[in-house]
Amino acid sequence: MKAFKFARKKIESLYTGLCSVYALDTVRDPDTKQSKQSEILLLENQPCRISFESNSATVKSNDTVYEKPQSIKLFIAPDLVITPGSKIVVTQNGKTETYKSSGVPRIYVTHQEIVLELFVRWA
């Protein structure tokens, strides 16, 4: 276990970003008694790291435009719960971007990896 704690500490020393995680939940207004969808903050200012990986092949998206697919991964502590579809706002290297968790996290002893997509709107 000591080796895992050491490895986790080394991995977390690479985290250069901070993120906040949001979920969409139904909230009931106590005055009007009506329920509505509202964005709820689940985690705030969590140390993390975004990694970008490009595929070497280009893909033709329509008749004239070629795109180079990019994989975006979030590395974060393994004990945090981030569900698929969560909105994740990450600030890293002086830039803030909004993403959504696009799948089930891969959880390891030292960290978890979450594949991200750019956030457009709540589904």
C-alpha cells in the first residue's frame, strides 16, 4: 500500500489544473411548489490534469473539410465520484474550458481517467 500512496502522490504532483463538477438535478421551489431542472455544484476546485491526444490520421467530415480527431482525458483523484454526463469546468494553463464526461471513468488505485467532450448544452 505504501507504494500505491507514493505513486498516487507522484501522479497528483503532475496536476496543473483545477476543475468543478456539476450535475443537472430536479429542484423543488419551496414557495411555488414547482419542480424545475437546475444545475447543482458537486465538486469545486479539485486538482486535475487534462491530456490531449491526437490521432495521426485525418478524417473527412464532409466533402471539403478534413479534421484531425482529438481525444481529451481528465486525470483526477480516484476517490471522487463523477458520473457520465456530468458538466466539468477545467482551468489549466490559464485557460478555462467546459466539458462533459462522456463515459464511465476508468478508476485505478492512483487516479481515474475520464474521457471528455466539449460541453454544448445539457441533454
